[in-house]
Amino acid sequence: MDRTELAAFLRGRRERRSPADVGLPTGPRRRTPGLRREEVAVLAHISTEYYVRLEQGRAPRPSAEVLAGISGALRLTPEESDHLHTLAGTAPIRSQQLRRDVRPSILALLERLPNTAGFVMSAAFEVLAWNDLTVALMEDFGALAPRDRNLARRAFLDPDPETSPLYGISDGAEFRHHAVSELRQTLARYPDDDSVAELIDELRTGSATFARLWEQHDVRSAPMLTKTFQHPVVGSITVDCDSLALAERDQRLVLYSAPVGSPDADALALLGVLGADQRSLSL
């Protein structure tokens, strides 16, 4: 049970929830942002004293029933509810270390994908495997040291991440918000993996943007269904973005493709012909 993170998460969700969200009147003398602690306790069917102790990090581990009541009272999303259970220690914790070995069948699949850039990413945003079209669209990850293949590190520790796009993508701000949300959940699932904690410490220290987003305690971000790259060779190219969970290793297979016959599909095909060398020469 991570009492400190649990307390901060509860405070953050309570302060964002308005009385109207839960069917309560908004009084003229209300000075507390969001809901009052006693209001959450009543809605969750627990004592105010116990809820206050939870937000202070002093309460014993809550039961699954208590957590369900709090989730309902705060109108948590399914992702937020799962995160609450993980912080309280009532959800299963993964193995102590992230899996970084990719299944051979997935490696073979990457090579067989037609006109699709694909790569496998760990729960800590490490690029673990990729195909040739990914190299042409993004960069040659094989030429980088393993620590430099981390997309979160790249997104936040560029000299000016707010104006320096990640591979020219148009939704850099959305990606950074997504990365923070995912890393918060990864840290909760792998509390004993030093590499995860060290990555987050590095990002919090080195990026004011990451530190600000981290303090918001968000664990849900909008899915990225399309992505637009500004490529140095083929120019603007918009791709469909599909992220498939490889649950047994807590990895994701990310696929970038375009509708058959579209100008974007033609641009991807051209990149496949030109290969990575053309991107390198143009930079």
C-alpha cells in the first residue's frame, strides 16, 4: 500500500469533483475546492474520520468494498478505479522487473507487416523492437544506446520540448500527457523496479512540464487514433495509430498505417522504398 500516493490521488480527485457532479447543491459559502471530505465519506458509506485518515496517509489498508464505495463517490473512471486499487495494494502487482524481451512471434510479425511502421514498447516507453519502415518514419533506434530509445525521455528532455516536436508529430502535448499518465500507472505496478523510479526521478528533475503534469495525478488520457508526422523527406503524413496490448509481458505493439490508396499510404510506401538513409541525409 502506497499511503502517500493514495492520499495525493484521493485529494486530487476530490478537489476536481464538483457537488453538481454527484447531485449535491452548491452552497454560497463553499470555500473548499471540489467536494468536502465529509461529503465523500457519506457518498462512500464510510466514516468521515476514516476518509480523512486516508487523505492524510494514516489509515490502514482499505477493503475492496471501501475502495468501491470511494470510486463511486468520486465518480472515478475504470482506469482511475483500477489505479486506486493498485495504490491501496488490493490489485495484483506485476513481477518485480519490467519485461524487456520481446516474443519471437512478435518480432517475426513486425517484419511481415505490409506498408506499416511497427514497434514494440515497454510499459516505461522503451522502444524494444521495430521494423524498417519505423526506422524510415522515425529514426534508426539500433544506432542509439538503449537508454536513448525511451520515447518519454525524448519527449521531455529535449532542449525545448514545448517547441521541439517528437519526430515532427503534431500532437506533442497530448503525447506528453499520455506518457505521464501511463508512467504513473507503471510505477504503481512495478514498485520494486529501480529503473522505472529512476526514469521518473530524472524526468521530474529535468522537465518542469513533466513535474507539473505528474502533480496532477491523472491516470487517464485520450486515445491517440491518428498521428501526423512532419517528415523531412515526404512532408506531412497522417497515419492511423493502433496500440495493441501484449498483456503477458506488459508491452504494447504500436502500428502506424494509412488507408489503402490515400496520399498518406503512398507516402509510407515511398518511405519504404527510400529507406532510412534518405531521412538521415536530410537531417
